[in-house]
Amino acid sequence: MRFIKMLGVAVAAALAVMAFVVANSASAATLCESNANPCPEGEVYPSNTPVEAEKTAGAVIHTDLVNVTCATAKMKGTTLTTALGESDGGEITSLTFANCTRPFGVACGAGGGVTAVNLPYKFAVTASGGGNGTVALASGGKGPPGLEVKCGLIECTLTPSAAPVIPLTITGGNPASAKVSASLPGWKGTLCPKKLAELNAEYEVTTPKLFIESEVAPPALCSLNVAPCSAPETYPIGTAIEAELEAESKFVFVYNKAKKEPVCKESTAEGETTGTGEFLAGKFKNLEFVECGTCPVTTATAPYPFDIDRTGSGNGVMSLSGISFTLECGVLEKCTYHATGVDFTLTGGAIAKLVSPKIALTRESGLLCSETATWEGVGGVEQVKYEITAPSPLFVRS
């Protein structure tokens, strides 16, 4: 079972490769339309991209009972890709074999042949450089990938054993190819090999053209919602960023058992981008709150570093590493709170938006202050909302 399956696996692998980026691996991979690393955002294959592959040559199941060759082997599946362009998995839903024979071209006969079992299968992918990589085929939840082989002297299900994963070597291209040479030591059936069960196969990915890259083009701020963003439309590192509160927000805490809810009508932030890589880095040099009524709100010494991730369609996430707030509602009513990290959803547009759910705060100082507090919207709206007034327009692309 695992045996033939592996054969199909090769096919699957090829397509899985394009479909699945190391779901549970330390290194990421990207399924790309061209051999470019990092892969341009506009050339990353999205989720649900159909993948198809078929055997081209040398698909043979070797055993010490009989060798089985299948003239036809096809596979179909789909890809899974994260919003940031990294492969997050792939699924092979169809794996078929036909025209299978034993030595001297003798057909396997009625009811014989090779059948894949335990479908669907999952794939993990790693990049090895040059648009190439390795794919690992694994269980999709119904059992290890495998092949049921019935032909002449063999009637057995072949699978991997202790480590139910089969590696495939992928060579990127148009078309890409997948090669496998694997031992299948898990045997179950009435007529099984005694010493040898091995699959050697080569497949061609017929849809789509495929390269495995190790990186996705890093995020960048763009004046147009296009990918890739051309140099003239890309805001350079060092670009000033300015934001202001879109709607009133408040801080909710308790001082000496009395609830306090200072409302700030205005808030501004000024900063700049500082570098690029996996994320777009920057820092806010100023974060001010004004018109907060009888409870002034101040922030600790800046700067406040931030990272911007791309989430797709011109949008992203801005993550601040931490902010401290001091709230004073009287001479003695002084409380300092800290937000370990704040994630704002960044929606691109003519005026980009920053929105965060209610933000949890923890006490830094103030013995009579509650241990926790919140920063939130007013009027029943818990979100904290800012508008990015510069640069404008602003989209997160690559």
C-alpha cells in the first residue's frame, strides 16, 4: 500500500511541494511561479491552487517476490498558503494507478494492480536552494500513506514503518519534477515481501509550473495597492509615519477601590521606518495623549519599536513591542501601567487605519492602583482606532 502510494507520493510530492511549506518544520518554504528568492508577492501560489502530476519514467515497485511496474500514475490535490505567502500545507485527494504489470509485461489481472490507501495525504516542504527542495509525505489523519499491491506473487499493503514519512526530491521548473527512491518496510497481507520493498519513481508536475523558494519578498509600504510594488511607488526606509486617534479612547482602572475612566479625545504618534527583513521595522519617537479631562495621560520615554507584517490584499499588522502609560487623576492618584505588546490591524487605503481590540494593561507602579487596567474605545466600542495620516496613500505590499 505504502509502496504504490509512494509512487503516487512522488507525484503528490511534486505537487505537494508546490502546495505545502513545512507545516511543522523549523524552516519555511514558499511555492513560487518563478525561480526568484525571495519569491515576489504576486508570484506566490495562494491557497486552493490546483496541483496535478503524473509519472514520466521508472515507476517501479521492487520486492523480493515480484517487481510491479505501472504505466500510468496520476495525482491531484490543492495547496495551502499563509497570508504571508509561506506554504502551510497541502493535500493530495486523488492518487490513481493503471496498466500495472509484473515481469515480461504480464498484466496484474482482474482485481489486481495498485491502489492508494488512507487518502487524503498531507505534505511538508523544505527549500534546498536554486528553486529546488524536498517534500515529505505524511498521514492526512486516516493512517500512514501507502499502497495496496496485488500482482502475481504479491498481495500486500506497503507503508513506511516507525517514521511514516517519505521524502521526495523536487527539482523546480516548468514543469517541475519529483524523484523518489524509498524503502517501505511496513508490510501487511497474505503475500508480502520477506526482505525487500522499494519504490523508485519519477514524476512531472503538469500543473502549475513550480519552484520552491526559502523566502517571500519582505513587506514594504507602497503608495499603490499592487504587487510587486515598483521602486517609484515604494516608500523608502526612513519614511516618516504619523497617526492620530480616529475616535475617543479611555483607560479603565481602579484607584483606592474607586473606578477611574479617563477619556482622551486626541492622541498622536510620530515615527519612522528603520529597516526591512522578515518584517518591516520602525519606531515611534512620540506618542502623546491630549484632552484627557481631569486625568492626564503620559507615556514613558520613547522610542517604541514596531514591526509590520503583510497579511495580504494591501493590509498588514503593526506590532508594538511595549508601551507604558502613567495616569494621574489627582496629586496622589498616580498609576503606571504597561502593555507588553500591542497588535494593530493595519488596513491599507487612501487613509490607512490602525485598529486594536481592547488592550490589557498590567500595573508597574502605584500601590493603591488596581493590578490590571484596559485601554479601549468609548461608547460601547472596545476597539482603539488610529488613522495613518502620513504617508498617504499607504498599503502593505512587497
